[in-house]
Amino acid sequence: MNKNTMLMIKKLMLPLLVLLSAAASAQPYKGRVYEDVNGNGSFDKADRPLKDVKVSDGLNVVKTAADGTFFLPGHADPRFVFVTVPSGYYSVRPWSPVDGKTQYDFPMSKRKENKAAKFIQLADTETSDGRKWVDVIRRYAANEKVDFIIHTGDICYEPGIRFHSDSVNTSTMGVPVYYVMGNHDLMKKVAKPEYLYEECLGPAWYSFEASGVHFIVVPMLIGDGRPTYTAEQIYAWLKNDLAQTAPGQRIVVFTHYENTLSGNELVFKSKDGKIDFNDYNIRAALIGHWHINYRQNTPAGVPYIVTSPANKGGVDHSPSAFRVVEVDEKGGVSSKGVYSYASMNLALVSPSSQVYSSGSVYISANAYNATAHVEKVAYTVLKGRKVISKGTLERVTDWNYARNVKLKTVRGDQYTVEVTAFTSDGQTKKVSRNFTVSSESIVPEKIQGPWAQLRGNEMHNQAGVTNGREVKYPRLAWVANAGGNIFMASPIVADGTVFTATVDNDMDGRSAVVALDARTGAEKWRYSTANSVKNTIVYSSGKVFAVDAEGTVYALDADTGGLVWKKKLEVGYLPAICEGLVVRGDTLYAGAGRGLSALNASDGSRFWKNEDFGQACGTVTTMTLAGNTLISSAHWDALYGTNIKTGKMTWRQGASGLRYRDGGTSVYDGKMYVCSSRRVYEMSPGNGDFMHVRNTEHIMQVASTPLLTDGLLISGSFDGLLAFRNDNFDLAWKAEVGPAIFCTAPYSGYGTRSVEASAVDAGNAVLFGASDGIFRAVDKKDGHVIWSYDFACPILTTPAVVDGMIYVADFAGNVYAFAI
């Protein structure tokens, strides 16, 4: 036998030897799956064997026989034997580590399920602190009868993993709890980075079922440490798992980061092959990682859902929330965010103490509760003790209930309106207010503005136009709801019209740009957008401009709402676009990263596109213009200056705390001001040089854009509104606010007293809204409160002050008009 023949035989024999070696090392497993009728944890005569339940050893997947027994052949790298928990059952521990035994029994308990699979998604909690949020989720799960809770990863290192394992599990939460491996759940600098997750939470890849839906969990393939499992192992198991599903069975996939599924392609890839979930009846994919609330459809039309942390503000300032998802019997997927810390928040926002119309009264209440949904809000109108009208308010958004009530009122007489909120778990709360009807006209005949951008103009330095009046006791002229939540799309005003825009993180048809009559609040028009409009919209030359979360720019006719043009920018599908627009003359600046563009405002054609820096993690900053420099940001990256004529980056500042890009920039007298981390900055907009930097004791990681007025620099923070002396940045005064109703500032948790919105100069006063739901006017000299109005809903928008009127919006979707 020659040498070449010997080499050929060795090559042919090597794979066979590998297989034989694996087979020799593989140990078979057997066991039984049964309904533990008497709950003693052992199989006996009272218990019922469960047939056709899927069981796996991490590679092989088999179904149980009629007597509930199973046999698995084993393989070379066994970690767990686990059960695909069947619909209608639950198990406190549906997995068992492979520990030398050959017999693995799994007791199951029956549970009542919904017809549509209903579950809670958590993500990126990254904590060992369970204050408030864990109890809220536990109570919601019980009150709203969810089928299970899934945490899509980043439980975070040893403290977080051990806390969640001990405190957020099937036994403590009252419903099945499942976990996904995130990048921060893979330990650093250890031989087996996944060891602690497996020790505390079980297998990293597995499946389970509820209400007939097959749910698949796929772990991260890379993280803070590189796991010892491989994509090839998961691919082999996925093939076997999917082979055992019923034809046409609804499938939902959970993973932590989109690269596990090849972005929005929904394809799992390995060296041995790939799984294209689009070849199956996939109904949705849910991930975490980005710390944002967002939903979009994949190119194949599958819902792709991202959820922010329930216990803290998101990276893009998404509210602290958990998401409730339902997959119905036909495969339709609905979802909604539940704002973790909101607790029986109720305010009567209209009428105020005076009504300036006769014949009807607009009754509007903001009502929200996290532990059980608000079922209805009832109203009663009294004159003295006599009931003259009563009924139920209509639900307008998830936070607002309203109705225009016809009343025969007499001017000058006093009336009382009461509203009562009822929740699904039996809680009630009532508020009331006395009001009189006045014939006085408090709204100017003409409201022109313009207040065309964030804080009025491209440099965000415009003072409010109060028509010479002092702010003492602003009077509510009208309230109108935009039909969806308003995030940071602050009202702008032009030619007698107020414009704003709404978000819809559940793609429920509520995303829109809306135009309201500035005198009456009557809706003039609305234009539905493909996805949420999260930040600043602008007005120029008879057009309103907005960009949605998918990166589509809309130019709308300001008079009619008709589409003039739209353009899709070259931005990534994640993160969501939440940067605010800025406009100068015929040029609109929109987008982020390498999609950042200068567009012709007339037709949408492009003057230039940025090629010098990427999108990073997105940011809620609104862009600013200073001379020939466009100032923009990328979160966890830097603050950038770009030449507006060439589109080339002229400077970059990512050091000294500016890597965290939350706060906007404003320009006064040729100098740029920004607050970030714990610092206040004065910079040169032309070259990005620092002119004055001051460390403070306050966390400034909010969206607020600095206001300069009367020798003060005023900004929001984690702890109220702060005023610094502009010459040395010493703290001059602080306006206290209450705890945030929900958290939005990144990583801010329960009890944070945040002001995200920018303050506006209104003569003697500074106007601002806060996350405690109160809109305030404070004295410019010392910060004491002159006047306030309770919305019981976070205010994330900056007011517009034009022609003696104040316009501001809350998260409930209300736009308010106050006469100074």
C-alpha cells in the first residue's frame, strides 16, 4: 500500500473515528414527564403521564410516549435535560443539569391559559435592586392574568443574575418566568463565561409553549466573555426542535441582540448551515440590548419588538416600562408598554377654575395605573348638590379620557366637576374642581408666531413673547388631544397653527403629525406616519418637517397636511431614529450617523450626506446651527461639528464627559453651551474647543438644552431645574420637583426627580415641565414657584411662548394653551 493510499484512508477514517468517539462518550438519558396531581414531586398512582411532550438534551429532541416516558441518546457536550413546557402546564424547574444520573423525571402542574398567548417582556434590568418594579410586575401579572414573563437578557453579572434567580422566578412571581442570555450575562475572564447563568437560570437555549404558540430562546454568541457553546450546537438543536413542531404552528423567537438573527432577516447562521425563521410560521421576534421602546416590521412583515428596562430610563430616554404582548389564535401580534412606576396617577386637566365658553364643557382627565389597567373614568357635574350631568369619559389614549359635555350653564354661576378612575383590580380614585363660566375672551385675535423649532429657532435661544405681560397666573384657554402619546415633539407655532407629533411604539396606527388651531385647539389636519415621531419637528416656508423612527423624513403642507415629499434616509434599522430636526431657510438637517443629511426643503433632494461618523446608539439631542457649523451627536460616542457647506466633520469632542450625548446645545453670542454627565460646558462652535468647563454635584444626563438669561445658565437635571451663574457656573438656585412618574433619563431609577424638557424665558419667569407631571412657572431671580398646573403625566416637551400664549404638551397626548 503506497503512501498516498494510506493518507486517503486516514482522511476517510478520521470523521468516522470522531463520530465513534462522540458516541462512546455520549450517555443516554431516560425519564418521565407527568402531571403532578397531588403536588408531592414524585410520580405515583395519583399522577397522570403526559404524552407528546418534547424533551431535549440540548441537541436531540424527542417526544414522550403514552406513559410519559422518553429516551434521549445523548451527545458529546450534554449540559441539561429539559422539557419544552407544554401549553396548559407550568414547572418551577423544567430543566435538570446533567450530573451523572441517567433518569430525569419532570413533574408538571396544570394552569389556566388565555386563548391568545399573553406575556410580559422584561429587558436589560441589569440590577440587584428590586425596589418597587418587581412588585409592580408581580401584581400586574396576577391582575391581568398573563401566561408568563420572559426576560430578554442583560440580567448583568453575578449580583444581577443571583438576585433575579432568587427574586424574579416562577415561584415568586406567580407565573412561569423564563430568561435569555445577554452579553452582560457572560462573565469576564473565566474559563466558562456562561457558568453562572447556567447554574442559576438553566439552559441557554430551549423552547416552551403557551396557548398553542411555540416560543424559542436563542442565546448571545458573544458577550463580555466568549461562551464555550457554539453556533453549530444551537443550529443542530434548532433543526431538531423545529422538526418536532406541528405544521403551521405559531412561532415566536426571543434573543437578546439582533445579530443573533442576522439583524432583521430573522436568520440564524452557523458554519454548518442556517435556520431561516421566515420559512416557518414566525409571528414575532423580541429582543433587548438597546434599552429602547420600539417596534417595526421586518422586510417580510414580521413584528420586531424591542423593549426598554422596566426599572430605569432607556438609553434613548424611553420610559421605564415592561411590554405586554399578545399572540392571538390567528397569529396576530398586539403589544403595549406599561410604565412601571406609575401608581394611580389622576388629574382633572380640564376644565380649570374658569371656562371661557358656554353650552358645553370639555372634561378631560389624565389617569394611569401600572399594576392594573384603568377600566373607566366616570364624571359628574354638579351645581350645588344637584347633579346636572354624569357619565363615562371616552378613552383617548392610554393615559387620557375625555368628553365634550353639553351643559346649560349660567355665566358667573359656580359648578363642580368630579372624575373617578376605576381599575381592573377594584381600586378607585377621585378628584374634583369648582369652576365658573366666563364671557371674557382671553385668546388674542391673531397668533402668528413663529415659534418654528426647539425653543423657537435654529440656535435654540429665543425668548418667549409674552406681549409685555408678567407671568402670574396663566389661564387655561383650551386642551386638545393629539390622539397618541407625545414624547419630545415639542409644540411649534406658525400662522395661527400649533403643530406636534405622536409616538406609537406598538404600531397601532397612532403615529402622526397633527395641526391644531392656535386659538381654539380644533384639529385642522393630521398626517399618519409609518412609525413614531420621537423628537423635534420644525416649520419653514409653509411646510412642516418631521422624521420618524425608521428614518423617513416627511415634508407636509402646513395649511392642508398634504404630503409635499418624503425621503428614506440611509440609517440602520436599529437603534430607532430619535434625533431632533433643525432647519435654516431652504435647508433641512435630518438623520443620524451616515444617514445624517442636508436636504433641500423644497423637494427633498440632497445637498450632502455625512460620511465621517456613525450612528452609535442614537441620541435624543436636537441638532443646532451656529454659523456655518451643524452641531449633532451620537450617544456613547461624541459631540460633532460639521461644515454645513461641505458636509465634512470639522471637529469631534468625545472626552471629558461628552461621550454621553443626552443634552442639547444652545448658542448665545457666538458661544455654545451644553450640559453632560456632571459638567457644564462653554465651547466654541467653530472648532469645538472648551472655553469653560465646570464639574457640578448634579447629574445632568437629561435631554434639556441650556437656557441663558439674566446672567444665569438654566438646565434640567436628575434633581430638578438648576440655575448656574453664567460667569463661573456656581449654582445660584434650584427649583425642586417631585419624583418622576416614570423614568426616562438613561439609567435613572425609582425616586429620580428629573427635568428632561428645556426651560423657556418668559420675562419675569422661567417655564418648564417635569417628569413629576407638573408644569411650572418659577421666578427667574430665585427659582421659587409662581404658578403650577398638575397634569399627572410626565412632561417631556419644551413650551412655546408666542403672542402672549403658552403651548405645551404632555405624554398623555394633550396640547395645552394657556393665556399669560
